[in-house]
Amino acid sequence: MKIVVLGAGAWGTAVAMSAAQHPAGHQVTLWARNPAQASAMQTQHENTHYLPGMALPPALQVASGDPVAACHGADLAIVATPMAALRGMLTALQGLSMPVAWLCKGFESPTGAQAADAGLLAHEVCAQVAPTLRSGVLSGPSFAQEVARNQPTALVAASEHASVREALVAAFHSPSVRVYANEDIVGVEVGGAVKNVLAIATGLCDGLALGLNARAALITRGLAEMTRLGLALGARPDTFMGLSGLGDLVLTATGDLSRNRRVGMLLAQGHTLAQAVESLGHVAEGVYCARTVAQRAQALGVDMPITRAVVALLDGRLSPPEAVATLMGRDPATEFADRG
């Protein structure tokens, strides 16, 4: 297969590295928006900013320039931009005939012409700007550093198009990466978005040294919030017990490589949000989509108390101890009632 990965951040680079080492001998090109970055990666055979110390496979090509031109003749295009850049990239790619899939996780923050929307998932953005694309998402519990090192990983390829699911499995299923197909793109995207917000809450819990009981409670009740929102958007309940639901939530909420968990820990230690974000050097999607998740939930009448507390924390309306007190001070409730 000829595969083009559009976006040379940590995750885009890791995915391109994995595909370039596939036993099938894929022809893989990693496209970088910044020509200087592309040139440096070609010369140094390394993405020194995002994955320092990890050599790029010799077969991996690096390019820049027009992203549409980079996709010419490809069998599969992978969009590896942050959520905020997805709309622009899909608009540019709207005329492509090959399958297109994205890696970003989150709800789009509405701005400009989209300000009236309560925040859209990636497939909803695609439906607006590139409705004829055969599209989908590659998601699941995965840290870029581990994928780049060929450590065992399981992902999920979600799309309503069988040809997209099949292309993603053919591109990435390998001895080190298992790829499972799923038709429920709504559930897969909700899981990928909400787990980032919940990881901030769990990082807060760990940063305040509240203990493992508190962490388990947050993860479990967070999964309930995620599921409620997903069902309201038309997802299947079993998706949230899979890789992009429970799997991604556990990884992001407990893993030391999680940027979103790190934000929560830094806030608990007294850092400002600006200081926490600046120290990461990477995008922490939960910071940018927490408010949008809460707005979408409110519009649907879905109760998400952990998400609301995270938004209040990020906005500076609650201190870390106050955020915990808000959650623990809620009225008693039945565990499996509609209200969490």
C-alpha cells in the first residue's frame, strides 16, 4: 500500500513509523506542515522535537508542501493534525477518492461560522466540509512513544464504510499492532474525546494524593458519564467496554505518559493552567475540549458532573480541593439510574 500521514507530531510520526515497518512493505510518506521540520527529519532521520532519540525507519519518506499533492496516488490518507486543524485539512482533501482517516480525539471548539454549534465530533466536521469522502478514525489506547518502539498495541478502526475499515486494518495490523474493526464511529469518537477530560480529573486526584480508591471511583463514574453521552449521540453501549472506551480511559487516566493526566497533577500541585500547558510541549486535547464536551452534554440533557467539575477547575472557578469537594458532596444516587 501507498500511505500518506499528514501531520508530523508525535502520534503522526509514530503511526508513520509503524506502517513503514509493516511486513507487507508499505510505501509510507510523512508530511510535515513546516518545510524546515521536514528537511531536518530527512537529514537527521529523527523527529527531534516530538520523538527524540527514536530513529525513523529508512523506508519512511518525509515531505512538505501541498498536502493534496502529497496524497497523489496514495491508497490511504491519514490526517494526524490536532482537532483544531481537522476542518481545514478535510476541506483541502474533500476531492480525494481514496479512504481518509483521522487520528485526532476530541470535540471541535466552535468558532466563527461554527459558533452556533455545541461542538462537533470529527465525523460531524467531515460531514459538513467533505461529505463525499470515504472516511473514518483510527483510535484506541496508545502512547506514541510505545508505538514508535514497536511495543504491543491494540487499536480500533471505525467507519461506516467497510472499505475504510479494511484499508486501516491492512495498513496497520502487524506483529506489534492489532487493529479491530468497528462500525460505531460515534462511540469510538466519544470515547476518544471524553477520556481526555476524565484523565485531567484523575490526574488531579493523584496529584492531591487522594489514594487508589478515589482513582478507581473516578475512572468508573467517568466511564458512566462517557457512556451516557455516547448513547445520547446514538452510539452502541458495547463500544464503551472496548478499546476506545474503557481501554483508552484506563490508559490515559493512569499512564505516566498521559499529557492530560499530567495537567491534572500539575494543577493539584499549584501550577496555573498556562504553566501546566506550557510545560508539556505537546497538545493536551482535554484542556481544549472539556468545555465543548460539557456544552454538548448540556444541550442533550446529559448529566456529566465530573466533566463539569473539570471545566470549573480549568476556568479557575474551583480550586483543586473545591473540585473534589464538589464531586464528593453530591446527593446520594442509584448507581445505574439515568443520573450518575
